[in-house]
Amino acid sequence: MIKNGKKYTVVDLFSGAGGFTIGFAKADYKILLSTDFDDDCANVHKTNMPDIPFLHGDIYNLSEDILDQYNCTDVDVLIGGPPCQGFSTIGARVSSDEERRKRFDPRNTLFKQYVRVLNHIKPKFFLMENVRGLITRDKGTIFEEIKRTFAETGYDFNYVILNAADFGVPQIRERVFFYGNRVGIKMTPPVKTHGEGLLPYKTVLEAIGDLADENVVANNHSALNHGEINIRRYALIPEGGRMPEDKLPPELYRKNFGNTFKRLDRNQPSLTMVPGHNAFPIHPWLNRSLTVREAARIQTFPDDFIFCGSRQKQCMQVGNAVPVVLSNVWAEHIKTLLDEYYSNNGK
């Protein structure tokens, strides 16, 4: 259903490389505005989505006048994922000083800018994504503040932790989604479609198997030039396992191997793609880390989607994104709720 002969409308904040945007566009929503402050992400949007209005700038400068100029006055859905590195728990053994710095990381309060926009444009539904670590960070005080802030908006509010693998993404990726509406619709999260008793999980082999041929040419598909020592280390990692630190010869040992020295299992969903230059895990059978394109496949971006900037920035664009397939699942799910709303209200 469409309202008054028009498509349902969306505003996407903190859009990054556009995983959320693509998923909703694929569900035939009209994207009124997508916005991000990062230069390379702006180039990604210009390159891949030139017809979708994009505003390159700091969220703090996104004024009510600017929102009105982009016709954000009759919005069906507000989506977005405020930068979340301040909440992340992956790979961090930190000192108390570092913990204190993270506690006051400005990225930990960007959700308030999301709520500020929510209060102005008053969409019928909202959806906000973040890392699971947000819930327990700083002994739960940040999470409690988020719940209080959303409660003050007057929106019906709830949250859920979803694993992307449960919805057809070839990746174990748990994220928290905050959602709600102001139109009196009972809103529940999408129902999982993959897993035990359902469709089988999508695997790494299905996602990237064809890219292992060295003759394949694809966008963003250049492998890192690993040093000889790291290649020797990779060769010792079993498929689906991690570096056997207690069995290394002295010349290959180092103090901390972290999360990057893990090899994927071709017959299982991938480990979580996380942002960073060398953060992608090791290929199931090749002695190298994943390429940007392979990680993008696992994040369910289409092959014709081009990432911009340095390799490090490309990795960050992929790792930070909402998987396109999971975004599309949410988009279709919310569309059914919008259909219900407009049907009940004779529009």
C-alpha cells in the first residue's frame, strides 16, 4: 500500500556507507534525506546513490530549517545508527584511564541528536541500531539514559537484540535495535527466518567462494600485502579456529594476537565484520585476511556497490554498516505496519 498514491518516506541519520538506506530503498521507500559527516562516505553516496538526497555535514549542524528544506515534514520512518565505537566491547583490554575516556566519548551521546531530530520531524515510526555492548557499557548507565530519553519523546518504545544470521545474512552479528511509533500500532520485531527448524544459515562459502580465484576482477577486491611472518602464522590457523599461541615457534610468537587472527569456517556464517584496517578475519582456505569486497559480500552489499577512500576507510565503511539484507527485512516489516496504519485511517 502507498499513502495518497505516494511511497512511504524515510530519513536516514548517520548513514555511513548506506546499508540502512539501501535496504529501505530496495523496499520501495522514498528516501527524503540521508546524511553523514564523513568525506569518504559522502563520496560513496555520490558514487552509488546519486538520486538519493544526501547532506554532507555534522549532525549538530542539522537544523530544523535544513530539515524543512529537505521536505522532512511528513516522514513515515526515521532510521539511523549513531557511531558506536565508544560502546563497542570487541578486542578492548583497556586501562581505567582509557575506560574513563570512553565514558565521555562524544560518540556515546550522539543518540541525543537522533532524538532531537525525532522530536522535530515526528516520524510515525523510528528504528535505531547500535552495538550490543551499549547495553552493558558503564554498568548500564548509558543504556538507562537512552531509555529515559526515548521515554520523554512520547513514542511507544522498545528494543531487541537481533543476530543478522537469523535473517539470511552470512554472518554472526548481534546488534541492538531500538524501535517504536507514535500512531498506536502494536510493534514487534521481525520474526527470524533462518536457524534450527527454519531455513539453513547462509554460509561463508555461499557468500564469497567464487571470489577465491585469483583471476576474479571485482570492485574493492585487492588483498592486503601481508608480511612473510604473518603469512606463516596464518598457515597455522585451522579452519574455524584461532591462532594456536601455545604451539608457535619462537620466531612467530607475539604477546597479543587479538581478534584478527581467526580463520572463518566455509560451512558456517562468518564472524562479525568489524571496522578497521586489519580487523577482517582470515579467509577459510587462503592465507590472507578478507578483502573489502569479500567483507562487503558478507555484509550483503551488492557487487556493483563501490566503497571509497583509503583501504582503511573502506574497511570502516563495510564494518560499520547495517547489513543490507537485515535492513531490508526491517523495511518490509515496518511497511506492513504502515499499511495497517494507513488502512485504519482511511488514507
